[in-house]
Amino acid sequence: MGTVGAPDPRSEVDLPTQRFEPSAERWSPHRWTADLGPALVGAIRESVGGDTGERVAHRHGVVWTGTFTPSGEAAGLSDYAGFRGGSIEAVARISALRGRLGARGTIGLATKLLPAGGEVTDLVAMSLDVFPVARARGFIALLKVRRSRGIRELGGMLTMLLTGQVSASALARSVMDGARRHVPEQTTFHGVHTFRLVRSTNAALQSERRPFRYRWRPGGTTAGAPQDGSMRFVLELVLGDMAWPRVDDPTWRWPAHAPTVPAGTLVLDEQMEREPPELAFNPLVLAPGLEPGGDDLLSDRAGAYAVAHVARVRQQRNRPKP
């Protein structure tokens, strides 16, 4: 699914044109067929608290600017223009899922690639490499169980495990990741979901599609972190096989022997003093050459991002000016 080129007339909030989105970009829940987007937002909000003027999750973070330089090695795999040519502008937000950066818990790296005159692509990744659930309804149920506490939480969790709503191995990895204290520049960030690399094969506009997942691997100097205060990550494309029966399952870790292609290097070298209030990311903001896979949780997550962003912008605009 590529970035929508024309405004949706049903859009609830039209953001002003600015550097982070193309002028035609409109944030609206109607951009994606996400039946459970609002329900996901409500469930997360009940779990973590806060008002509609704040981010639902990953509330505390820092924003960096920098560049993404393609390696050229992924140019033959996809029509995506960002895999070829010179460096392009990038904006990234590093954030904590809960609490603040520096504390224990899962962290995220959301990156916006901004080619000059081109279409925006958002790469939304986190330190956890799998989701504990495969569907949005399962995630909502899991959040409800986690809020129950005590014997009810234990019983509810056991029921979800026995009925297959939660993956035991993925849940265990989630708990372990949440117990770690992550150093961003030393952390590998995973896109988790499966996407498709799209490549045109002939003049008849036929295309081939190959499943892939992406991750950002730390790419500092051999002696450790760069001495100039910047952070470097290598974008790796992990190539899958459509014959895998669980290729689109976000609870399943792909085989370690899956081919990996280094697509380019992200250098973040300047931290913003103030986060732009209009800055938002969505895993389905994808330029031509990149498409989502057949994972309904990805679609519902995208709808939730849009619902939450629209509510946040509306609340910010309605606040009295000092």
C-alpha cells in the first residue's frame, strides 16, 4: 500500500503542510480499513492512562534528524527509490514504550525517510522482535487481562495461552525485553511485521513481490559508539519465502538462516530541542516499491496510529494559548 496521493474528504483533521509529510498527506482513520483501530486506542489508553492530548504509547522520547544513505545492494529487489541514489533526509524518534528512556522496558525507533520531491516512508521498529499476539482482538484481550491483576490475571493469561490467543514463546520474549535496560545506540530495532518488496519486471506493469522484514542494527565504529555524539544504524532487509506457512505471523521469529541484505545506513547527528507537535509515524506510510503483507494486526495498528494522532492534534489545537 503506497502513500495516498489525494486528500480524503472525510478527514477529520487536516494538518498544515510541513516538512514531515507530503502536502497531500491527510491523517484520518479512514485511510486504512482498520475495524479495531479505535478499540485498540481505547484499550491502550485504559492500560497506560493519560489524556487525548498525549501519545497513547511511547509517550516519552527524543527526536533526531540525520540522513539515510542507501548501500545500493537492495536496489535490484524493489522499485523503492530510497534504495538507490544518494543520501536522503531522515527524522527519527527514539522512545520508551512505558515510562522514560533510560529505565527498564521496551523502546522504539520510528524513522521517517524524506526524499527530496518524493514520497515519505515510515519505518516503525522496536527492541522486541515479535508480538505476543497475532491479531488486534487478541491484543485488546491481553491488555484487559493484564489490568485484572492477581488470580484473575493469572487465570485469564492461562486461558489465552491454552486457546492460542497468545504465543507462549513470543510472550516470554516480550517479558524479557521489558525487563532490560536498553541503550538506544547499542540496540537492534525490529519492524516485526512482514512487508513486501515490489519490483516491476516488464513493460506490461507486471510485478514480483517478495516478503521481507526490516531491522535497524547498530552501526557504530569498531571501538563502540561514534565519538561525535551521532548514532548509526544499518537497515537490514531480511528476505522471506512465501512458502513459509507463517510468513505473515508477527508472533513467529523467522529462521536465523534467512538471507539478509544491508540496504543502507542511517546517521542521526542532531537532536531536536523540542519535538514538533505535528510529528507522527505510521507503519503503513509506504512509498511505491514497499507494501504491507497479509497481517491484519498491521492494518489495525495503522488505524490506531491515525485515530490517536487525530485525537491528539485536535486536543492540542483546542487548548487555550498561554
